[in-house]
Amino acid sequence: MAEPSLRLSPQAAGQLVTLRQRRAAEARQLLSAATSQADQRLARLNHARQTLSDHQTHQLRVQTEIAARAQNAPVSAVLLRRDHEHIEELARHEKRLKDGIAQAERDVEKARQLAAAARCLLMQYEQREKQARDLLERVLTERRTAQEQREEQDIAELAMMRQSSGRLPRQRSTTSRFNAP
């Protein structure tokens, strides 16, 4: 496994780390945006549910008032028709609110799925970033180790050269200054 990383320069490994960091940062931003969108859609859903609840309370109050009015005194046909139309309009409005809630629930589910996908993507990019950092560290370590081995080899060769030069018999001059030809 050491051989392939030796072929990769520290600069190339560093660029790979930078690229992986950039991709992880982009995935973090995507996750943040997706989570924010899911939160916003959930808030809209909760608001729609509250609106429906308020509407249903109002509708019940109107129906109770109409029923009480009909029991207390005779009601004209015009008033009955107007009350009936009012109740129908309230029912149509309730249906629209329920349809809106159903759509909001689908939107929330889609936003949650998008956030989950972004979370998975972020985890993948963080894992790739870590692998790139590990590769860079391995390349640097292998480079240092190779450099140390070359230095140790150079030192060993120098030591051998010194030993060799120390073992060679020194040539003594056979001529002396007194032996002049």
C-alpha cells in the first residue's frame, strides 16, 4: 500500500484535501439550507393546523348559534337559506384548509427527505475528506521515512568510506630529503 502513495506528491495530496474540504463545506451548507427549509415547512404546517383548529371552533360556534336561534324562535326562510349558505361556505373553507394541510404535510415530508439525503451526502463527503487527510499524512510520512532512509544510507556510506580510507596503508615516502639522487 505504501507504493501508490509515494507516487502522489504532497502538493497533489494537499490539493485533494482542499477539494474534499470544499465539497464537505458545500454539503454542510446544503444540509443547513435543507434543514432550514424543513423547519420553515413544518412551521407552515403547524400554522395551517392552528388555522384549521380555529376555523373548526368558529364553525362549531356558528352552528351552535344557528341551532339555538332556530329553537328559540321561528326562523324565516330567507334567514334559514342564509344560515345554510354560511354553513356550506364554512364547510368549503374547512375542506380547502384540510387540502392545504395535506399539501403542507407532503411538503414537510419532501423537505425531511431532502434534509436526510443532504445529511447522508455530508457524511460521505466528511468520510472522503478524512480519507484524503489520511492519504496526505501517509504521503508526508512516507516522504519523511524515505528521506530519513536516504540520509541514513548516506551516513552509512560516509562511515564506510572513512573506515576504508583508515584501513589503507599509508604510503610512506621511500625517499627522504637526505636521499638525493
